[in-house]
Amino acid sequence: MVNGKEAFVDEFVLHRIAAREEACVFSDFSAVIKGEEEQQFLRKLFLRPFTNMAFTCAFDMEGGPKSNVLQGLCAKLHKGADIVECSVAIAKHVIAAGGEDMPEGDLIAARFSEVEVGGAVYDAVGIFKFDEKEVFLESKRKDGGIALRLKRGLGNGKPNKACLVVYMDKDATLFIIDNEGSTAWWQKDVIRSRPKKDHVNSTTDVMQLTKTFITQQLPEDFVVEKTDQIDLLNRSVQYFKEHTQFDRQEFAEEVFQDEKAIRSFNQYSDRYQEEHNVELGSSFEISPDAVKKQARVFKSVLKLDKNFHVYIHGDRSKIERGQDDHGKFYKIYYEQEN
């Protein structure tokens, strides 16, 4: 979702932090590197890990506009405040939240421009924590020969934890990396984030809702063959790929067609929103990035014992199910063999 290929890393600061502040080293200078080769490396290090993310967050501002420490510090950075001073404050905020179990590592605060999200470009601020360094081999000419040396540093590895704050219009959009899935001290104490109410998360939530309805709820309400379930999964994904705007009633009619199935879907949708504490509007713009990511988990595979896996992506009418003296079978019609 984040495209950093044309972005520019304006300035960054690196601090070495640990659970005890006396073991930390705080930099008193920032780095500004303008060379194209260096910029390519920095873009890959900082922005490429966010490329395939299709889940957005926002700062939780419950308690007032000054209640979120990181939000205030990132806003200052965005507005041009001294990056060294702000980054030290961010580092100390992370140390306080991380507690005694926080691994030692490098913390980087960076300012970006020209970061592309959804076809438009924005300014951004990033916070990155790297717990481990990579080993790499350095070679150089020396006295007519070649000298080799092993070094440790940052390279191709993703940050263990990161938060990219993209300043889009009025609201900042957050993209969060957490190698442990959901670390309370990082997401709740450092960032204080909440899912953002936008078209990206709405697309993701409705597709997840649809998948669980088709695979779990629908078979409880009706007798549904596995091939019909797969056909419904395919039709629902196809709807999201072919439309730019989601309309709940239109979607239900196109995918489920049967009135009883449509009524069951609508009832399940209402329960799902209540149980998962999400609000899904009846109409919203469809996010192609969210569709691309979610479509991967809509499995169109018919598993027959341990002998066959049949991938179904097309016309359900070309598959017939039956049974004879030899056992159960599927008859598949096709036009071309590749």
C-alpha cells in the first residue's frame, strides 16, 4: 500500500537504546544523505517493509488532544521541529514504555517527503526499532591485494518494530510493524493506536466477514456443498475486484442471489459488527490493496481425501457431483487442456 520508490528520506537520527537509560547512547546530530545510491538504500531500509500492508491505524486521542505522547512528538517533527530534540524525547518515551524486558537495539526517527499512498504523495514521519544487526562482508583494495573484513550493521532486515505516520489531509494514517504480532507495550503504550475507520479497513473487514459467513455460518443455516461454497467465495472476490464502490445490498444480491441466503448474510453481518466491535457502512470505496491481500486467503481448493486437490476459479456449472458403485465422484467439463 505504501510506495516509497520516489520518496525522499529528508533527515534521520539513530540512538542506541536499552531497558536502562544509563546504558543508552543518544546522538546529538542528524544525518542528511542526498546521494541517489544512498537514498535508494534508505528507502529500502525504511519504507519497503510497509509495501504490502493493507491495515491502517490512527492515534488514539481519547483523553484529549494532548493525551498521546507519540502523536504530539510526531506532529512536531512533521511541522519542522528539531529532529534531534524530538527523537531523544521519542527514545525516552519508548524506553519508559518498554520496561525491563525491552531488548537493546537501535532506534531511528526519520522524516520523509513524497511518500505515495493510494496514488497521492504525502509527508511522513517514521519510528524504527532494530534489535539485531546483520553480518556482512566488506572487501576493499589494500597494498595491491584485497582486504576482507566482517562487519555488523543494518541492511536487508526488517525492523522489529516500526510506525510510519503518513500525514494525509486532516488525519494522520499509521502503518505499524510488530514482529511479535501484537506487543502491548509497543502498540498500546508507545503508539497508543486504534484501527482507523476508513475504506481500507472497511474492505478488509467485509471480506473477512464474508469468508467466515460462507465457510462457517452458511453451512449451519443451509445444506451447502463444498463446491458451492467455493463458488460463493470466488463470486465475492470477483465483486471486490470488479467494483470500485461497495454497496451491501448489491453485493449480497450478486453473490448470494437466494433471498434466504441474503437475509442470513445480513443478520450475520449485524452480529459480526457487534461481536467484533467494528462499524461497517453499507457503502464505501473499495481498497484495491486490501482486496489483493485478502484475496489470498479465499481458498478455491476442493480437497478430496489425500489424493487430489482441485483448484476451482471459474464456472460452477461445469462441475457435477455424484455417487456410483465405486464411491463419490466429481465430473468436470472443460474446453481446452493446457
